[in-house]
Amino acid sequence: MARKKRFAPNDNNLAIAYYRFSSHSQNDASIEQQRELAHEWADAHGFKIVQEYEDAAISGTTDARPGFQQMLSEVAKIRPHTLIMWKTDRLGRDKYVLAMAKKKIRDAGCEIHLLAENIPAEGPEGILIEGLMEAMAEYYSRQLSQNIQRGMDYNAQHALYNGHKLFGYDVDRSTKKYIPDPNTAPFVQWAFREYASGKPLKTIAEEMNAQGLRTPRNAKFSVNMLNKMLKNRAYIGEYHHGDIVVEDGMPVLVDKATFDRAQRRFAENKRKGSQRAHGMDENEAPRYWLTGKLYCGECGSTMQGVSGTSKTGRTYYYYYCSAQRRKECHLHKARKQDLEDMVLFALHNIVDDEENVTALALDAAEYYEKNHNDTAYLEALEAKRKEVEKSLANLVKVIEKGVVSDTVMLRQCSCEAQEAHQVSQRIRFRQSP
């Protein structure tokens, strides 16, 4: 059996440094402190730091860290002698993340120096101590996570403030309970009434912004923000945090009837939007938006929409199992509105969860990184730019010949020029690293 080759660092004086600060770690050195200490050590030992990476307020339990990923992707190209870090847990608090990262770094001929931990570089003692430090990092991470989660669950079960600010509410500092904000609560009630009465979300947003109102994050109101706000069941007294729901956990700002009218209008607008998108008349458009997405819990067959008319002439809408026609399933029909309300409620919980939103953002960033060099898309944009520029040239010739009025043509030229600028900006954005 061939003897395993002993690790040997690259023969140079190049160093890289990685800094991370977790928002949960109150005793850790800040990034600026880590940077200062890294440069002091490098100067004292004759190393030149050629690249620095950092991740601010990002947990070490995940490898979805921009600076961390950039370092791993570049270490084999730079091939430095040493990676300088504050402690083991700066690299990660998950043993699998740590193992993967250390292998990639050392495979590139780079040794790891820890400023705050004295781990022998050679011998079995170094292996033992390094393993213990990695285990302690993961233990601390899991213990911290449990404590934080325990505290948040307790707050949720008692309908206490959990770090999530809501427009229309303030927080009582002594009880940590949500209380109506006398300055903004009336605008919540007004927005619900206006939307339920038929006013467009865009108009409501514009009027709220004109009043100088801002979201809890000090942003102007948009259609999307209002959409989310007017679907939030907190305003009818329901406290939500993850899977925890506390009835009557919030002060009621909007009565149930007004809230339900707003939700029905959302559903109607969604249906009409689908009709317009498919070029359908209202009477022939599908009314069952869960069709193709809903499956029978008893036999696994698809659920389909069906309607029925009572003796009084009232129409009822249901979802039923497609296997019922073949008499292969005996699941009862389910009210359309009940099922769709349950799905909407579940979707609201998903979107309201910051972790889910973060995961979606990371997925979007990953997709962009993989696809931003799409040459076909760039070629299409370039062709569009040339087309617009040609149109502009032709318009100038028409003006010179006096075929139409200068006012009309200048207005058209302005539109064409704006479109050309927008296309050029998109090309520039797609080509940027």
C-alpha cells in the first residue's frame, strides 16, 4: 500500500484571510478587530496578505456565505502558504462544512493559522486538539440554536413580540405584548375598507405615501407590501409564528367581515388576471386554481373542480377526487373556498417566515450565478439595441424631411431613446461579474 503523501504548504510568503462575525456571538472579535490582528500576525511572520474575505452577521452553520464560497473558489488559484483566521468556528460550526472546507483549503497547499487557538501543526496531538475544537464549535452552535428557539417558542406561545414589527402595532416594553399604534392603526383600518370597497392597491399605496407613511422598515408602501399587509390575519387577532398560532393573541384592528371582503376581492382579481392572461371570457375561464396541484389524500388521484346548484338556485363549488367517477374512491367532495383558504393560509406562513425568504433569495442568487453568462440572451439584447438605434436614425431622417411635426417626432424619439438606454443597461448588467 502506497504511503499517504505528507501535507506540505506552498513555498511562498502569500497569505489570505477570512473574517466572520455572527450576530448571535456577542463576545466574538468584530471583523475590524479580526482584520487588525491578522495583519499584525502576517507582518510579524513575514507574510503578505493578498486577499481578504468576510461575512458579516452570518451564521457559521451554513455554507451559504458569499465570502466563504468565494474563498473556497479562489484558494486553488492563489495557492497561498497560509489562511489566517481568528478561530476554528469562523470557518464554520457544522462538522461537515468544516471538513469539506479544510480539505479544499489543504488540497490547495494552504495551511490554516488560528490567531486565538494554539493548535500544534504536527503530530497526533494536533489532530486530537483540532477535532475537539471542531466538536466544541458544533456543540456551541447547536446549544445556542436550541436556546434561541426555546425562547422564541415561549414568546410565540404567549403571543409576545418576537422581533417581527407590524404596521399598525407598537410593542409594550414592560409586557412585550403587541398594542395598537394610535398613529398608524387607523390607516390599517382605512386601507382594508378602501380595498374591500374596490379601490386599487396602487392608489392606496400612493395615498399612504403622500401622507408620509412608511413601513416598519422605513420603506415606501408598494403594491406588493400592501398585498402582504392586507392578507395578514394578525389584524383580525391571530398571532402567527412558524407553526404556532394563538387565537386572540393580537389586538383586533379589522373586523372579520371587512377582512373577508378584502380576501374575496384578492381571489376575484387573481381569477380575472388569469382570464386576461389566457384571453378567455369570464364565463369560460377556470374557477379552480388548485386544479392540477391538489391530490386525494385517500388514493392519490388528482382533485378536480365541480359545481352544483341547490333547489334555491344557489351555485356551490367543490373539489372532488377524479377516481370517484370510476367508483374507485369514496372521498367526499370538499368545499372549494375552504380548501383554497387553507392553502392561502399555508402560503402566507411560508412567505412570512424570514428563513424561507432567505432560502428563496439564495436559490435565486445561485440561479443567476449559473445563468448570467447566457450568450443567447445577450445576443438577443444586442440585436434589440441595434434595432432601436436603427429606428432612431430613421426618425431623425423623417424629421429632417419635414414629413410630420417636430413635436410628435421628438416625443417618439424620446421613447425610442429611453428604450435604447434600458436595453443597454440590461446588457451591461448581464455582462457584469
